[in-house]
Amino acid sequence: MTATDVAPQPTGHRPPGLLAALKGHVDLFLNAGSLMATTLITSVFGFAFWWVAAHLAPTAAVGQASAAVSAMTLIGTIGMFGMGTMLISELPTIARGKWDLISTCLLTAGGAATVGGLGYVTLAHLWVPSLRDALGGTPGTVLLVIGIALSAMTLVLDEAMVGLLQGPLQLMRNAWFSLIKLVLLGLVAVLPGVVLTGTVLLLTWVAGIVTSTAILFRVLRRRGMIDSLRPSPGLMRGRGRATFDHNLLNLATYLPRAALPLIVTAAISKEANAAFYTAFMVLSFMAMVPGNVALTLFAVTAGDRAALRGKVRVGLLICLGGGFPASLVVLFLAEPIMGLFGAAYRETAGETLAILSLTYVPFVFHHFFLAISRVQNKLRGAGIFSIFAGVAELLAAWWAGANGGLNDLVTAVAVVMAIEMVLVAPIVLKVVFAPVVDMSAVTEGVNVMSTTSLTLRERAWLPLEYIRTVGPLTGVTAERVRNALIGLHTADPTHRAVSRLDRSGAKWQHMDTASFAAFVQDAVTDLGHGPVDFDAMTRRLQAEPRAHHPVRILVGGGYFALKVSHAYGDAGPVNTLVHELVQAAYEGRAARIAPSKRHRTALLKAWWKQFGMHPGRWKEGLSFARPPHTEQGPSRQWQAGLTVVTGRSSQVLGRMRAWRDQYSPGVTTSAITFAAFTAALAELGLRPDLRGGTFLADARRYVDKDVSIDSNFCMGPYLAPASLTDPAAIHRTLKAELGTGRILTMMLLREGKILLTGAPGLPDPYPAEIAVQPRPRLTFSNQGRHDMLGDLPWAVDPAGRVNQSVPTLNGPEGITLTTSEMNGVLHLEATFHATTYDPAVIARALDLVCSDPAGLIMANR
């Protein structure tokens, strides 16, 4: 194996596979899924409510109640006054007092809706007798106004839950609401002497709202999620414009869709509207996917605009990857679907539904355009666009309906929506595909002549680096190393070792001569000729923040320490780089490293060779071992303190081989080393997690022999040998794992995720707490033989040479053991956090491995 690290895991191991690839978007899936589930539940229970009401209550009562509920929904939605989406935008930016703002918005929306409700009642009494008759007298009127206010407030509350990324809680409230009103309807129906009037039906609806909201607040308080409830009008100061813009955008999107059935009725007939409304409901059911995903997209990126690109990509994958095929099914099965509602609907609206299904993709892009506009704070422009778009749809519908039939009307609407898509799609696709501009080069005065995009494989390893330290050497100085690099740049300015690493844009930036001359001064630091601590050199490079240098070098006291981005390569390419830079510096010449062909499809070809033509291997190739669940226990405050301790022995390899030949023939010395180190940790009382560990493996074994890969081509699967202190068990497990080739699938899934969501240029932050009694989680990396470095200008014999390979990242409770052999000497490096484990204890463990590995292993048999 040649890797020294695995994908960024500062907070613990990440399970490989499809779920791991999508793990970073759980917030999007969970909250969008809860919104869609809410729509399904309320639709199903709503149908059940009206079905029961229709069978138990008089027709007039059902008509009065349905009219009241329609008014509650319409006026309540308008009465939200943009408060819900404003909260989604604001809540992620507020550290304290979130519920003060939420309660203020609830009261504001309730007040606005009450005014709207009173206006509706006044309008009904003065000008619309049919609506006046549907009010149901004074009790019904009062209850309706209360219901309108409560409807607006709960709609705002639901969106506040989405803004807090607590979508499942709004799902819970709506589920309780749907169930409670149905149960109450059944109870009042069986109570003696109770007449099911429209007011009684409305009362069950309002009671469901009140009870479900009370249940939600009880859950919130029990979880300690409500910090305070002190509404204050002053909290709206400075938010009025944003609230107005959100409201404008909401109404411009909602009202034209709500008005379409009225246009159909006015332009054609009420019979045509019955068919249209049914078909439109089918489309609305499909459109809830992009609508809810877009709303959740806004919620999860409102406080983190940097995540917008990846979330939009995943959102589009959900909506187009799942919804578009569904729209094609509706297109071709439109008549049978409408036939479910009756033969007349099939005849009248079958073709109508087929045409409406073509508007699904425009729906997707329009909803995503709205979400992106909200995140980028371009509400006013999006609102004005939506107003014109809505008016255009209604005018087109009116004109086509007046001059033709229902199919002409929906065709006109579809054409307008297609034009809208053409206008907004570039804005959406720009977020997905537009290159990220790295302005740091301009700021630093660097003249970038050209760029080369990182491959997916290089982007996968972009957040990671590792360090190679060798010495003591003769004739190697910082100035000579700089000259060697300058010579390499002169010969090949596009070589990755002399390029600038653009982490945000995922590019290699190639500089002109003057820029590189300045760049290399920072890339190579001279520590002087005096004695240096080589371990301190390694720790210094570990502590340095990741920058634009793919290669960062310290030279001094005869030692050469190189920190290299894993995007550049793993042990093979890096050893070639170390060897050539040291030799060139010693010989006083330019470094010469031949560029390798970038085999972008090597992984795909290797996977196809391993699995594509062998279906019998698919099941095994797609089943991954996952780290067991870690039990939660008492924790303590923690901060990172990455460090390294090292050990080496010129005698232990011979002892290992002698023990192996007698007790465990065929196992590798690396398996013996891993087992001995685990046993040493256990003997010293650190209680390592013996359920399994991460084993770094090189995937070059699966590519064709004529394919040379000069970047990183490795993966770290989690494996669970029967015993981590038994070298035979480790050897068997690792050999079996490599025999399956499934690390190729892991790598493909990882690259697929990066293609979809992009790769972070930096690793995730460390946690602030760890367990009070941490248990070492082990990562093993065997770099094999480094004998190619044997001809460097060493100042000492092999037993005294330093040859370190150290990662710059590790989990809070992790310990990474890196092993290598050079000229018969075993070199060991243990990387961990000194704030978690005592360095003296880890150093003692390495001493035990170097002195008596056989005794450690035999003691655990």
C-alpha cells in the first residue's frame, strides 16, 4: 500500500458507498423529504376528511365549510406577508433570540391575516350574497376570522421549522393536524344531539390547528429548542424591505397559479374547469418535488452561500433525475391517468394532462431560479420577473381559451413557461457550471499564464497533504533546492510540482518566470546550517495552514522536509519527486521529472475490467463493510493538537521474518507490524478499538501494466479482521479485500460525488468535544520499500537515516501508523493528537514494536 491518508475524516470514519457520497446533503434530503411527506399526508387525510364529511354532513354544511377552508388557505397564504421565507433567510444568521423573531413574525402574520379576514367578511356582507350565506352566522364568521389568522401563523411556523432545518417537526405538526381534525369529525358525528353544520366542521379544522401547534411547542420545549418568546416590533426594524420583497415574490408565484382555474372557467366553461382542475392537480402533485426541494435549498444555503453550488447540483439531480422520467410516464399515460377520474375526464382532459406534463422541466428551473435569487438576495428582480411571467401566463391562457379550447389554453401556458425557462435556466446553470474565480493570484501579483483543471482523482484528495522528511544529507541547501525547482520550471512550466494550486477553482495555475521566482522563495524555507530537530520540522509543516503551494519544503541542518498535496500524488510519485529534488540539489543542476500522461479514464477502465464483464462479482463489489456505531458517552472540551512520534530499527525486520517462518508462514511484515502496534497500545492501557480499522490500499494493481498514474490512486476501506492483534487474520482479511477489487467501486462513487457536488479545497473543521475516555481508532498505511532513495547523498549509514512519511490530518481519536522499509531498516511514524493521547505512551508503543513484536503478538494469542 502506498497511501498515507484517507479522505478527510477529522470527526471520525465515513462509511464508503452511495450513502457516504450523499451524506453531506442529508439536510437537503431530510427537510425536502419532510415537506413532500407533509403534502402527501395532508392530501390523503384531507381527502379522508371531506369524504367522511360528505357522507355524514348535509351538502350545504360541506359547501359552507369547504368555502371557509378555501378562504382560510387563500387569505392565510396572502397574510403570511413574506414572513415565512424571510425567517428562512434570517434564522441561520442569528445566534440568539431566534424565537423572539419567530414569535414576532407569527403575531405580524396573524394580525395581517386578521385584517384580510375582516376584509373578506366585509366584502361578503356588502357585495357577494353567496359568500355571505356561506359564513354561517356570527359564530361561523368569528370562527372563520380566527381560522384565517391561525392558518397564516401556522404556515409561517412551518416555514420557520424549515429555516431551523427542523423539517421533520413541521411534518409532525401537520400529521397531528391531519389526524386530529379527522378524529374530531368522527367524534362529533357520533355525539348525540350534535348537528354537523358548516360551523361545526370548521371548528374541527380550527381545533386541529390549535392542538397540533400545542403539541409542536411541547416537543420544542422538551428539547430545549425555544430560547425565549418575547415578540418585539423592533425586531422587524431593518427587515421590512426584505419582508416586502419576499412577499412580492411569494404572491407573484402563488396568485397566477391560483387564478388559472378562474381563467379557464371564464374563458371556456365550468365543465372545462372541472377537467382542467383535475389535470392541474396531477401536475401540482409532481411539481411539489421541485417546489419543496427548492424551498429546502434556500433554507440550507441561506446561512452558507458557499454550499449553494453543491446543493443546487444535488437538487437538480433529484428533480430531473427522478421527476423528469415521471413526467414522461404521465405524458404517455395521460389518458389512462385521467380515466381514473371517469370516462368524461379521460375524453376531455387526457390530452390536456399530456401537454401539462411538458411544463414539469420549466417548473423545475423556475423554482430553482427563485431559490437562487433568494439566497443571492436578488428578491426584487425575481419578484418583478415573476409578476410579468404570471401576467403573461394568464393573458396567454385568456387569449387561447377565448379563441380555442382547453388544449389550446394549456398549450399557450406551456409555451410561455418554456420561454420563462429559457430566460432563467442560464442563471441556474451558471451556479452549477460557472468556474470559480481565484482572485488570490491577482491579489498577490502572480501572473498566471495558463491553467489545467484537476482531474476528479486529484480533486478527491485536494484537502489532504502529507510530509516526507529525509536526512541527514550532505550538499543539500535551500538555495540549491530552489535552483533545482527553477530549472524544472524553465524546462516545463506546466509541471504540477512548479505550479500554483488553486483550491477553490480546482486548477493547476502555471506561472511565468518572474512570478515563479517569487513563488519559490516562499515555497522553500532555509532553516540554516545548524542542528535541527527533524521531528520539529515535520510538526511545523503539519501546523502550517494549507496554501497555494502543492509542494512546501524546509531545508536545514542536513534535513529535507517536504509537505506535498495529495492532489499531486501518493508515495510513488512523491518518492520520485523527493529523489530528484535532493539529487538535483546535491549535483547543482535543474530537476528533471518527465511529465506523465494524465489517464483520466484509468479508474473507469479498471472498474469495467474488474466488474463490467463479470456480473457475478457485482454483489461483492457493491457491499462495503461499515464502521460500527460509536456509543455516545461523557465528553470533554477538545482542540486539535496534531503531532507525530517516530521509531526505526535495523534489527526488527529480521526478527519478524524469523518469527513468521515459524509461527505464521506467508504473512507480510506489514501485517506483523500492524498487529504488534495494536497489541502494544492495548498493553499500555489505551484500549484501542479492536472491532476493525482503516487500511490504505493502492489501486494501481488493477490497471493495465502500460498505464502509469502519477497522482493519487488509493483508497482506505474499513476492514474488520477476526483479531487486530493477529497478523494472520489481518493478512487474510486484507488479501481477501484486495481480491474483490471493490475499492475501485468506492473510488468511483467518490468521484461521482465530486462530479456532482464539487470537492472541498480544505478539510472539514475538527469537533469541539471528544469522549472523556477515547479509544484509539486505527488507520494503517504501509508504503512498502523505499530502496529507490538508497542512493541519496546520505551523511550516515542506513541504521541512522531518517525516512518519515506523515499525514497532516487525523481524527480526534485516531492514530495513523505509517510503515516503510529502506535498506533493511523499518521506519515507523504514528500520527495522532497530543491533546487526546500522551506522546510518551505512543512513543513507548513504537519502541515495543521495534524491540519485541513477536512477544507482543504471542502475549495476545
